[in-house]
Amino acid sequence: MKVTIVDYNSGNISSVINSFKEVAKDKVKIEVTADLNKIKSSDKLVLPGQGSFKSCVDALNNIKGLVDVLDDFATNDKKPLLGICVGLQMFADIGYEESETKGLSWIPGKVSKIDNQNGKYKLPHIGWNQLNILKESKIFKNIENNSHMYFVHSYEFIPEEKSVIIATIDYSSKVVCAVEKDNIFGTQFHPEKSDRLGLKIIENFINL
Amino acid sequence: MLKNRIIPCLDVKNGRVVKGINFIDLKDAGDPVEQAKIYSDGGADEICFLDITASNENRETIYDVVEKTSKKCFVPLTVGGGVRTIEDINKLLNCGADKVSINTAAVQNSTVIVESSKKFGSQCIVVAIDAKKNADKWEIFTHGGRNNTGIDALEFVKKMEDSGAGELLVTSMDRDGTQVGYDIDLMSEISSKVNIPVIASGGVGNLDHLVDGIKLGNASAVLAASIFHYGKHSVKEAKEYLDKKGIPVRI
């Protein structure tokens, strides 16, 4: 099996690479590339994302043909894909960070700034917060409700269909922190930085 | 709910861990990679490396330390000390740092914060300030606390927030190495001035100081060095103590 981490110049992905390699050991091949053919031939994809919604979408669009290949992988071939942080946010139709920017439209919804309630809540939301698991998911196998995960973000994904939400966190309101729609998974938190439980989620994804 | 973070900090010189007492006297306390692993296994919410060899010829040693650590520790890793340019930041992130803390360069030229937060995202840009009480205000110092600038800390932090900093690491120079506790007034003043998280640093001597940093100083996270790495307290002990005092921590 081959799992590919899409390297589209979205910022720092070394932690994602390290964590997947740690979990995969020698059993699963972890590839890090933006090569379209290699992506197509992968069994699973990881779409990381750091920086702003706009900068990530722009970076995807800067690699000719990449968005089409990702679209095909996720929506036609329906092979498993995991979006992390802005990687998850880009599943939406539209994002409002920096300027109004179109997303990948895999899960209907928008990405807006978390309401800081006039300064009551610090932004970015940085640190460890507890999952409220709403639905069973294969990526949450052996993950207990209220487990801690590491977050760093100021924007939240607001899907139109609430049924895709598999976990939320409490910060200002119920912020969506994990989604699942068929073969598409996403975490707002960083499993690669969430200690043993984060690695467990990565293992669950690899084992899908 | 969001938990308050405990961040052990390792001062690293020539690839080895040391701790400065008021920034000057140094003692050797071990291998940074092993130390970091002990901390993350013990429940540290983040690990911080401060490279104090920064401006010397042994600068490259920190990249090796960061690279090795990031393959063993799966909690966030912040690295600071001598970070001046976009290229320095890029190199540290590529080695596996998750955040980079910038001190002198941010004071000298705030465009490095504007540009780096645009390029890499605010989430990985921490502005570190060293502040010292001077009459009725706090003054910013640079170059590891050697040079005074005349800049008012409270004005400066606002500027850093506006420039794109994701977090502030605030060290009281009056307290650093003294073990008498954080400068609570400094922490709470800064915390109320900005909407980004503040990490309190400088002066921790016992576990109550950590409690005060959060409860009275309104810090989102507390950083400490010597109380952890001379074995005085473990991170686990610290977290259990905070939990007992009603502070939300990850246990």
C-alpha cells in the first residue's frame, strides 16, 4: 500500500511526514510528492495545509492539473483522503480568510473566522482541546470521547450538512473539528502533533 | 475546553542543554533530544528549545538537534534564538520545528514578522520579548537581554499582534533565573493588551508560580526550565498540581 502526502508548498509539512513515517514503519510506503501520476496511483492521500485558506488554495492551483487529480481521487475513485487543518477547511465551497476564496467543494459549507466574542476568546485557538465525539468513525477507533488533540487555527469549517460532523470542540461555540463524508476525512486538529492519540488516528487512517 | 499548556524549555548551547541564571552562568544538563523525549513522554504540551549559541560559529548544531527531536517527539516543538531571516525560519521549519520564536530581529525590523507570518502562517510565528521594569513601564531588551532599546513593551506587543504574530513569549528579565515567580503584572498587562495567546516565562521556582502565571497573569501557557530539568519536579507532577488548583490541563 502507498500513502501519499501531497506536497504542494503549503508550508511546513515535516511534522506530518515524520508522524506518518513513525506510524508506517516499513510496512506501508509513505510518499511525499506533488507528482500527478504518483498521486493518481496512491491508495490513500493526505492533504496537509498551513497558513491561510487563500494561500493554500492558491498553492494547489499553482500546480497545473493538481486540483483535477485530487477531485478525481476523492469524488470519482472515492479512495480515502485525509485533510489536516487547512487541508480540511479546503473541502468547503468557500473560505473568508484574507479574501473570499473558492474551495474544493467536496463538502458543502464555508470557512469563517471563529467568533472571539469581543476578545473573550484568544485567537488563534492554540493548544490542547477535548473532542466531543458525535459519531462513530473508523478514524476514531480506540479513541475515547474527551481525548485531547492539538489545535492551532483561527477559522472554522461550517458544513451545511451537520451529518458530516464526527466531532466538535468547545471554543466560543461548538467548533467543528473532524468530518467524514464517505471516503473523505478531515481533522481541524493536528494528529501529527497530538502525541500518542494523534498517532493512533494516523494509524487508523492508514489501516482503513 | 481549551487547556492551559505547560512548556518545558531547554536552553541549548553547542547542541547541549544548559540553563542560564540571569542569562550568564551556564551549567550543562544533558542531551537535548533525550531531554525533550522525556518531557513529551511525561506529558509536556509543547517543547521549547532556545538556542543560545545562536550568533556563533556552532549555529548549525541546532538544526541537527531539531531534526533528531522532531523524529522522536510528536508534540509541538518551538525553536528560538538567533532567528533573523525568512531563510532561518524556513530552515528550522524544514528540520521539523513547528513554531519559531523571534526576538531581536522582530524588534529591529517588524517586516520580518509581517513577511514570515504571510509566508508560513501566523501559527508558527512566536514573538519572544525580553522585558525589564524601568520606572513605571517595561522596556524591551534585545540580544539575549544585553541591549536596551527604550521601546515600551506594551506598545510593542500590540504592534507584533498587528504584524501577524501568532503568540507572544514574554520573559521578565528581572525574574529570569531568580526562581521567585513570574512578573505577574507584566503578564496580565500584556495579556489584556492583545488578543493572541501569551506564554509566561522567567522566574519559576515552584509549582505555585505556574498557578499564578495562569490565574493571576492570565497566560495561556507557562514556560519553565530549571524546575523541570534538574529533576526538582516532573511535568506530570506540575500538571497534577495545576489540576488540583482548578486549572484546566491535559492529563
